[in-house]
Amino acid sequence: MSNMKELKEILLQGFESKDLDYKGPCQWDEKDKKACCEIVKDILAMANTLGGYIIIGVSEQENGFSWEGLSPEQAKSFETSRLNRFVQNYADPPINTLLKKVDHDGKIFAIIEVPRFSDTPHICQKDYPSVLSSPALYVRTDTNESAPLKSSSDFRSIVEQAIRNRSDQMLSSMRAILTGSTVHPTVSDKKKFEVQFQNALERFESFNAFPDRNYSGYREASFHLSQFEDSRFSLEELRNVAKNAHINFKGWPFLYWNENRSENCYTIQDGLETFITREDSGGHDRLDFWRLHQSGFFYHRVLMWEEGYTLSKRIPLAMDLGSMAMYVAEAIYCLGKIYQDLIPDEDEITIRFRVLGVEGRILKILDSRRTSLSDDYACKVPEIVHELAKPLADWRAGTVDLAVEICKEIFIRFNWSKPNLSAVREIIDEMFSRRFS
């Protein structure tokens, strides 16, 4: 289970997600089967989605959440073995949750940690009127609800995850037998990748492409592996994966690579680099910069086209929801294309997104074909950072779902407490359906 510091961070997250659900103060009492089965439904759904946490003692109010905590009697009623015995009556195969009591601000909260299924999804094997149906597969929806699986995409996602899990278990076992050890990232590895990250920032700043424009809005993505090896891949391998990742979904590829344009795409000491400035069809400045090192570290930064748009339209600084959603989805897709022929599917990759120059910027939908947002959502921090680590297989199989989840984290930082994830998913699906040659 997560340590106490991590549990407190989860407790205070302040919004629900596919892997976090808040429930008001209550007592665990098997005689109140309906209330217990409501919790079982969330456990089944989380186990079949991403895993996650159910926090007891936090009530939802009109203006957010209230951390009320549990009474001593309520807290005492929640106990791991007692909870799991009840859950096993409804889950096949069984789910073994972990339960921890957390003291915060003089109040007690119960946190149930739900593991993601290993190789077989969990079926509800017993009915309870108006709460649980048998047989059914419950999942967490885009609206953070627990509901029976209905869509073909959700079904496909679960099947693919089950196949990956079984493959990963076999590969991990074989690797452990052959090497006699398990690979874990170290602090030293992270520091070495961080040095390459800082070098990329300095390199970008050295170009100073638009010194007189005072642009501040940039989107940025970086990827790195668990272990650092400075010459893990050859330059020839990097050229091949760069060519493979040059895919155009919306008029310009996320990773542009053209060996015939050596003034823009070229080899550096330990990798490849591309720097391009251009003007788009609307007359706005565009800038693309990326680096791919032999260590496997990748860095990418683009100028927000919205910078030029807001200047030409003389409107307040804005960030386009659709462009941000497409950037995140393209980055994850690119990650899969870069590493698919370089590393095993079970190897972990960390992706970090940064959105720069967002303080005071308004989240907008600048595509006139789409419905505008109902309110002005403004960011109050200078930059937004979100980092996530997953096995390569997860990034490749869950591109859209993971992009939607990451966009949600970004849009929440614009003080949009309940982003319209259906609209985000629609934009991403539409982009992936329009592949240009």
C-alpha cells in the first residue's frame, strides 16, 4: 500500500477520477447490504479499470467536497478482512483490497486501496436489487461513475489489458529467472535524465527564434525510460524510429523528420534534433523543437498557435481545448511509435507534460464548428505539470483513454472542476481518424 504521505495527498486531491472515489461518513454494517453493495460496485469497477482508492469520510457539497471524517465507532467498523469477506461474495475471481485509517487535521478517514485485475477481469457473480447485477463487468466511466460495461471500446480495452497482463507476467518471470534480479529505477538514473532535460531547455532557449514577440505560451512533452544508459541505442536506430514516428494526423506531424532538410533535421553528438520555425496557413508563427538521445530520452516543445491568434484577434490570452487535447494524444501515440521496436512492452516509460505561460490564460474552444464553453475558466499558476509512468504496452493500448485522463488533469488546473471528457474524447477520436499521407 502507498505510504502515509502519499495517502494524505490522495485524500486531499479534491476531485474524483476513474481511480478515486469519495464517500461520505458511514459505518460498515453487513446488515445494511445496500450500502455495502454500493461500495462493492465501486471496488469491482475500479479493479476492472485502473485500480484506485475509495475514501470514506468525505462528503460532496454544492461547492466541492467536505472532509468531515469518521466517528470513532464508524472508523472501527472498517477492517480489511471483514470488508474482503463481504466483497468475495460478489467478485469472481476474488478481490483482495487493502484498508488503511488516516488521521488528518484531527479527523479519521478510511482509505480502501483497490488493486487492478491481474490476468482475469472481475465479474459480479451475485445480484443485489437496484445496485448489482449478475453476471456483469463493472468499469469506471468517463464521468467517474461505476457502471456495467456497455461499449465495445471498454470491452476491447479490458481484453487487451488481460492479454498484456498475462504476457507481462510471463516475461517478468523469465527475466527474473535469467537475470536473477528485478530492474528498478534509481535516483541516479532520474538525475541523469533530468540533466538531459535541462540541456534541452538550454538548447531551446539558445535559438531565441522570436526575440521581439514576447511569446510565453508553449506545450511541452518529454519521455524517459527507467534506467539510464548513455548509448543504449545507436544513431541508426534513432533515425529509423524518427522516420517511423513521422505521422501526420492534422496537417503537420507531431515529430517532424526529413533527412533531406539538414538545416532543420540533423544529428547531434548523442542523438537527433529538429528545430523548425514557419508560418501556418493563418499567418501565425509556428515553432517545433525536439530532441531524441541515445539514452532513449525524448524532449518536444511547440509554440502555442493561440499566441498569434489572440494577438491578431485582439482578445485575452487563451488556450484552445482542442489543440491541447490533440497535443497530448499525439505525444502518447508518438511515444508508442518511438519505443515499440526499441524496448520490451513491459518496460516502464515516464511521460511529463508541461504547459507554460498559462497564468491568466483562459481555456477556450477556438474551433468555430464546436460549441463554446459555458464559462471562462482561467489558470492561476504560471505553468502546469503532469507526470505519469506506465509500461510501454499500456501507453500503446490505452492512447485515447490515457490522453483523456491527462487532459482532465490539465483542464482542472484551469479551475474547470468537471471537464467535459466526452468532448475531449470526440476531438481526439476525430483527429486519429484523419490521417494525412
